[in-house]
Amino acid sequence: MAYVIGVDVGGTFTDAVLDDGNGMVIAGKAPSTPPDYSTGVIDVLGVLAQQLGQPIEDMLSDTHHIAHGTTSSLNALVMNRVPDIGFITTKGHRDSIFIMNVEGRYLGRSTEELQNPLWQSKSHGLVRQRHALEVTERLDRDGRVVVALNEDEVRGAITTLVADGISAIAVSLLWSFRNPAHEHRIREIAHEIDPDLFVAISSEVSPRIREFARNATTIMSTQIGPGLRDYLGQLESRLRELGMTGPLLVMQSNGGAVAASEAPGNAISTVGSVLTGGVVGAVSLGRQLGHRNIIATDAGGTTFLAGLIVDGEPVRSSTTVINHHPINVPTLQVHAIGSGGGAIAWLDAGGNLQIGPHSAQAVPGPACYGNGGTEPTNTDANLVLGIIPERGLLGGRRTLDIGLAREAIRTRIAEPLGLTIEEAAAAIFEVQNAQTGDLLRKTVVEAGHDPREFIVYAFGGSGPAHCGFYAQEIGVTDVVVPLGQVASAFSAYGLASSDIVLAKELSDPAAMPLDPARVQRNFEGLEAQVRDMLARQGLAFSSIEIEREIDMRYSMQLAEVATPVPNDNLTADDVGASVEVFEQRYAELYGKDSGFREAGIQAITYRVRGTGVLPFSPTLPEVKQADSIDASAALAGTRKVCLGGRGGYVDTDIYEYTKLRAGHVLRGPAVIEVPTTTVVVPAGTTGTVDRLGNLHIAVDRA
């Protein structure tokens, strides 16, 4: 027997899913343990072993691999909790990283911020100025050496940085993506001076044109690389001591995993690992259920995430933004706001109720946890409203104190607004639904899609309590809540479902028409690198899939569109056909007739993505079929529940999920209690259990 395990380390809980390859899927949940998250990982693996009825050592020795996703790297960058590093660049170009180009004025800013330029600042410096040093060297745009590398300056710069306590250095030279020789030599000199120095070079981390984004990407990767290396090394050592023989994999932003030993070298690729796990899981489940247009929503303890799947494939992006800096990371496109179960409710200066983005996280947690938290959260409101049972979460293992929840809401929200505690809790619930609905609107409508053509998948610890409401906010009338054992650990299911996905890029700007031989040469070089990386993963693949694409744009425009290119030996007709695909995709994104072919079309960056398909991945097992649609056998009782201020508290049927069977139908309002989450079936909707144990919530057509 060979298990596959996915582990999702969140800000509040650590989730895990195990699949045995024979139709058994189990899940576990344990509190996250900052700052040493590895303890939480071991804890949740112990929960899985307990469910299997065997020692953790036996379970790990039978494990094919563990796929691990974590938010720790992303959180470190967002909160600027990273160590000082050194930065070496071409003489005369050091200040690019501080000037931030024009992009520093608008990237990652809200509409309100953009409308108030006097309030904007460029205060998100990535490195201290004294640690940003220059060396003499210069390549031209074709990669030819114009000025040789001054190795004495390199030695002086590195010696200065080491003397100042720097243990990691980012190197990003002008035009290095066309010729990496000078960057390679700087790394060699650095290791001659100090073999333990962590050195990241832009020609490996981000070989793309445009120096500001390339610099920022290389610097951020260097900031988190040593910490990721130490964390993964410690975790892997603990797992080996417990008997694990298979590899430890780390999820990347691109929707695939990579061996833990390879991850620190390109650490920036892991910053969205947990964010993409749920999208990968939704793709896998969508194939089982026959759904091709999906809005994947994940509401955990800290964040609310939304990703889009169109025609069976997740929407991808070649860049992301962190602290107003453009980061060159191929990623599944996931939008996020701080609106999870632990999001804190507060009043702004105008007395308006706000939810998040700050979270109570695992420590101290919501007020009702009794760990010292005094600020009200979504979880506290749901407890007061009767949505969450007073006996607590995790089947009662996480006890809750409704008195503490009521007190936090009373002092921080109710009394300042002149509301009762119940009215204030209902207001928190409704604001939560509205702002998550707003994020879905941005994710779907602003991308040019009609929400009515999609189905919402809702998962996470707090998502199923709100999904029926935020789906209706954007006009979606069908929702699937993945239940069974995966329930609130669905992102971990996605991690366990992931294959190895690796990508290599190269910028080689040129105007159309392109020489097919040049295009083929670029792709063949990238494909050779990808296949070499796949061979280093230490895994046997059932198959290897290669995808090619070129980022194209209209001349004199900034918007680049990733365009697929055939894998064959390319002809001029193949290249021309890809241009047609680019124009079609451009029109879909920006509107019909928005393109301007007369301006010319340019190929900017070439990309090859290689997928090493693993021998098996989890599939949800089927559940028992009900004798009839009547779900009364699963009815656990009723309690007063408020699902919005206008409706007040009403007697609501409470169902026990473990007693539901395929084919059972529930009429809202109803609450389904699952050991790891709570599902709300709103009034005016119907819930139906499918063959895999998932709950489908549909607005009554009548």
C-alpha cells in the first residue's frame, strides 16, 4: 500500500488529506503552531495515523510522497518579516529598485488610493541602500560583452556585505537573461569567499526582460530562500526520523509541486502554494462531476480566496504583485482578501463596520476560543447567530465560549453602533457575505465572464457557512460544497492531487513575423532544461507533458497575453496561427476590436511548462445511496439560527452529515454539521447530496 498525503499549513489551522489509492480518503485538522509550523504538520499527521488505527511511523513508511503547501513565505514577504540581504547589480542601475519606475505608484493599490496620489508613497524598500552595491560590467541587448566583469570590485562588494552580517545575496545584472556568464562568475566568487553564502541569480530565478521586476523577483526570492531551506530541512529531518522514505514535495504558485530540495533555489515560486491548492482540487473534482466552469472559493481561518476555472483549465497569470512590486512568477490566478473565519470586525473612523483584513489567527484566535482574544471575529458572530454549535469545532475538540463571543461583540461593535448583540452579529455576517461577493464579482465579471455560466465550489473551515449567500451576491444559483472526509481540508486534497509542474522562461523580444528556426531553438533549449529538472525530482512519472507558450503583445502596449504554441517542429504557418490565437485571446480579455494589428505584434517571453504526471492521485470515493430523498434520518434536532438581520432567529433543522446519504434532499433554512466545518442551506434553496457525498445547493426555480 502507498499513501499520498497533502498538508496545507494555514495561518490558523493545518489540514491534511490522505489517499490510499484504493478509494479511501481521510482528512485531519490541527491548530497551526507558529513560529515553528513543522510541529503543526507532525500533529496533523498524527491525527491521520490515529484515524488509520496505526502508529505514525507505520503510516509514513507506507507513504509514497507528501505534498506540502505553506503560507509562511508569502506572509513573511507581505509583513516584511524577512532578514536583511545584499543586492549586487550593474554599475549605474542600483537605484532602479528604489525608484520603482512608474509602477510603484499604481501596482497593488485600490481605486481609492489611485485617486489620491498625494497619499501614495514608495516606502516599500526591499533592501537597505548600504546593502545595494554596484559592480562594473556591461552586456548589450544581444548578450555580447561590452565591458568585462571587474572581479576585484565583486570581491570587495561581497567582502563588505559579509562583514556587515549579510548571509544571502541577490545578483541581478543588466541583460543577464541574454547571457548569464557574469552572474555565474559572481556566484562563484561569492562561494570562494564564503561557501555558506546563499546566492540567487536573476538569470535562473527570473530570466525576463525589464530590470525592475527582475530585480524585485530575485531579491524577494533571496529573502525567503534561506528560511524556506531551513524550515524544509528541519521538517524533512523530523519526517525521516519518524520513518518516511518517500519524497517531501512543496507546492508552487503554478499549481504543481517540486521536490523540497529544489524549492529554496527558486523560493519565490512557492509564495502562492496554499492559495493554489484549492484550485487544483477544484479542477480534480470538476472532472469527476463534469463541471468545466468553476469559481473555486476557499474561506479558511485567515483569508478568503477565489480562483477561476474556465473550460476545465485554471486561469493562469505570468506575474503577481507583492507590496507594490511586480513579481515574475507563473501562477494560477487567485484573488485574496483577509476575510476568513478569524477576520476581525472593527469600526472605522466614520463608524462603518469593517471585516478584516487583520485576523486573530491561531494565537490568540477568536474571542470565543478563550485564549485571550478580545476582538470579535466572523467565528464569534456565527457562534452568536447559532450557525456554529455551542459545543465547539472539530467535533467538540475545540471548545467555544459563547459568553466571550457576546462580550467581544458587545463592547467593540454593538454598543458603539447602538445595536443589540444579536443585531451586531447579524451585521457582521451580512458584511462578510457582501465583501466576499464583491471579490467574486471582481474575479469573474471584471475578467469578462458571465457568472451565470459558472458553478461555485465552496470549501475551507468557514466558507460553507457563507457560500449560499455570496454566490447569490453575483447571481450564481448553483453551489457545490465538497464534503465527505475532505470537507474543510479541501486545499490539502488539492495538494495531494497535484503533479510535479516545472517551468522555464526566456525573454527574446522580436517583432512578427518571426523566424521559425529561432522560435524552435528557444523552445528546445527551455524544454531541455525542464526535462533535466524533472529528472532531478527523484520520482517515477507515468508520463511527461510539455506545453509551450509565448507572451505576445501589440507594439507600444504593455498588456502581454500568454499564447499557446504547438509542440511540433515549428513552421511559419504554426507561428502565424499562434498570432491569430493571441488576437482572439486579446479580444476576449479587453473587448472586441480593442486590438490594433497595424501597430505590429511582438513576441516577448518564451515559456515551457513540463508536468510530471504522478502514478496516482486522489479521487473521492462514492458514498452509500439513500432509499429515498427524505433526509429525516440524518436530522439531529432544531435550534434557533439567524441567517440575516431581516429574518431574525428561526427554528432551523440541524443535520448530522455522517448520516446523510447520496440522494438525500434538504430544504432551507438548514444547517449541516460536519466535524470540520458547518454548512448553511439558506431559505429558498435546496440541498442535495451527490454520489460522492458533496452537497449541491441550488436556488429553488419556483
